[in-house]
Amino acid sequence: MMTEMFDGCKQDELGLEDSRIHILNDDGEIISKGTPPNSNEERNEINEDSWLPITGSRRGNSWTATFHLVCSGIGIQTLSLPLAFLYLGWFWGIICLSVAFVWQLYTIGLLVSLHESVPGTRFSRYLHLSIAAFGPKLGKIFAIFPVMYLSGGTCVMFIITGGGTMKLLYQLLCDGCSSKHPLTTTEWFLVFMCMAILVSLFCPNLHSVALMSFLGSIMAVGYCTMLWVVFVSKGKVDGVVYDPSEVVTTKSSQVRSIFYALGIIAVAFRGHNVVLEIQGTMPSTENRSSSKLMMKGVVVSYLIIAMCFFPLAIVGYWAFGNKFPTNGGVLTAISTTLNYHTSKPLLALIYIQVIISCIAAFQIYAMVVFDNLERVYSGRARRECPKLICLGIRMFFGGLTFFISVTFPFLPSLALIIGGIALHLTFGYPCLMWIAIKRPPMTSKRWWFNLGLGCFGIALSVLVVVCAIWNLVCRGLDANFFHPR
């Protein structure tokens, strides 16, 4: 199986199958060219995709796609799912989680089908699909900021989470150490960032991240499974209550908490901004399109994700009920609650899995940023980005994300605001892009279904942001600028 995973399918690196080449340029125009090209300019346009990190290799397969999707789809937000049940209760918690799961799985299916929706053309980036759907101007406005913001912001969250977990691991293992000068939280952020960027230097393109994604997906599934198994083995906390009305009493607080819970569930599903990029690492032929390979990966990966999300949310709520901590998620619950103070080796293993998972997922989301920055250079220089420039781009991005994580170490407290701003990439835009590109009859049921779902997805994004701000105003924010704890 491991040989099949990384050998892939032998095919031209550009994924070209016939005598005509179709290229989507930065202005949203599809350019068709004969083969062979008659000028250096045509050769450069044809080879441009092979220069960039996302499409530098098209040797991926269903296995590598599965690992990428699991690694990028399970994150630290997953550990807050029991908190949503705290405000929604058993019935509505399970219903809302199930609806969100099916909804985002449907939009992933739309993205996969749109990857090769124009014959001979592959939309290997979310930005290019947006341009094809909404036009050059609107497409860039709708996609450039959300995609770059979401990818970069996610990497910042990885630094804060991974660096903070490294500090917890050190304190756990070296509780009796006599070091007079232990590393500060800022220094742990720096250690994590250096490790993540060091790994990225050995991963020139997205396909080369497959081994890290395999390791990261194993770690993510591992800590999710270990956590809910620990909850089952330990049993419920004494005096636990499952009635949401016991947690919030006033009408306004109940409304706010319901939307807050919906936001927690919605933000837990992530990775749609890298789905097209992952599919772009696959070969495509007339007999076997990349969509078929990708859908196999999607089905397998989201079965795995479902087996992580649902047990963790349900068992976590069963174990803690109204005593589930509102800050820090499951990790805080298991490490600080007296009855759940687990053994050091077990807690250390969970911390290690979280750290490795963050480093691996960092590579996938950072690759989107690397690709955009290298595309700017290649577009102007008309040649492949030199290794020295690639090194500079990675170091610049690492330094920038580290600076942001130190400047705003309280960003996890703003996770709903940060995630809500880009939530339409997951629940709204795919439906609207499908309508714009496929152009079904306006009288068809699927046209109205996707239009309603797309508009509702955008409205959900707005509601989550408004509710998160409302919740922040009511509870306050400890804005510890430049002072990570």
C-alpha cells in the first residue's frame, strides 16, 4: 500500500493529455495553444504550472489525497465540539453537526466536479475557479483575500497552538527540572516556526508533502481517538448536568449561545480552500479523470473525519456536560479537571500528536501562500523561481507568521471571528460557482437549491461573525499584545 501511495501514476508533469493546451491566465482568460509551441513565450506559458509548488508534480493518487484531506481537515477546533453541545443539548447538537457535515461534504463534491468542468482545462487553485465563475475583477476580489487570509491565518494558529503545546509538554516532562532559564512562550513559538519552515525546505511542492500528511493524519486521528477513549474509561464527572437552560438563563444569552454553538460547529470543518490544490497534484487522462481519483480520497477521508468528530463531540459532552471548560477545549478539560488528571505518559503522547499534526498541516496551508508568491515572481521573470528565492519566500512567510503570533497571541480567543470571515469559502461560494460555470436552467430544482444554499452559506458567515463579536463584547477579551502566555 505504501508503494502505491507515493509511486502515483506516471504522466507528464503538466497533466496534458492531447494536442491542445488550455491555460487559465491571471486575467481569467482560457488560452488554447497548439502543440508544439512556436515561440519561447508559448513554451513559458505552458511550463508555468510545472514551476509552481501546487502543480509542480502531478503524481498524486487517492491515497495521497486522503492523507492531505485528513491532515488539513482535523484541527484544534475539533476539540471544542463538545462546547457546542453544551449550548445546544443532545438532540440539536447531533442534528446541527450532522447537517453541517453533509453540507460541507456536498460543497466539496461541487469543487471536485468543477476542477475539470471546462474540457481540457484544470482549475488547480481556488482563485482560478473563482475567476472563471465570477470574472477577472470579481473573482479576484471574492477569492484572493479570503484564501490568502485563511491560509496565512491558519498557519498563525498552528504556531500558537503548536508552540503552546510544546511548552505544556516541556512543563509536563520537566516538572522537576532545575533549569533557571526555561524557554518563554515566545521562544516556544519560535521553535515551532523553525521546525515547520525547516520541514518546508524539504517539500518543494504539494505532492512532496504526502509523507508529512500521512504522519499528520495518523497523529490527528490518534489524539482524537485517544481523548474520547479516555473519557469513556474514566466515566462522567460528578454532578454533571445536560440541560442547556442550566448554563444560560436569560433569553438574550440563550440566543447568543445558540449562534455561538453553530459557529463552533461550522468552523470545525475546514480545508475547502486547499481541495482544488490537492486535486491539482493528481494526473488526469481521458480514461480516468482526476475527479474520480479525488472523490475516492474524499469519501475515505471524510469517513475517517466523521469517526473523529462525532465520537469526540458526543462522548466529550457526555463526560463533562455543563462542566466542560469554555476556554481551551478538550485538552484543558483533560489536563486540569481533577477527576480526569491522566498519567504523564498518556498526556505527553497526546501533546506530541498535537504538535506533529500542527507541523504537518502547516505545510499544506503554507503551500498555498508559497504558490501565490512564487507565481508573482514567475509571472514577472518568465522563468522558474530559483531555489534561493524559494528559500527567501519560506523564511519571509515564517518570520511574518511568527511576528503575528507573538503580536496577537490571543487569536485563539477570536477563532470564531477569524473563521467566520472566510466561512463562505466552505458553505457558500462553491454553490454559486457551480451555478455560474455549469449554467443550469433557472427553472431546474438544482439551480434553486444551490442558489439558496449559497446565499444561506454567506448569511451563515455573517451571522457567525456578528455573534462572535456579540459574545466577545459580553465576555470581554484579554488582549495580551506581545505577551504570549
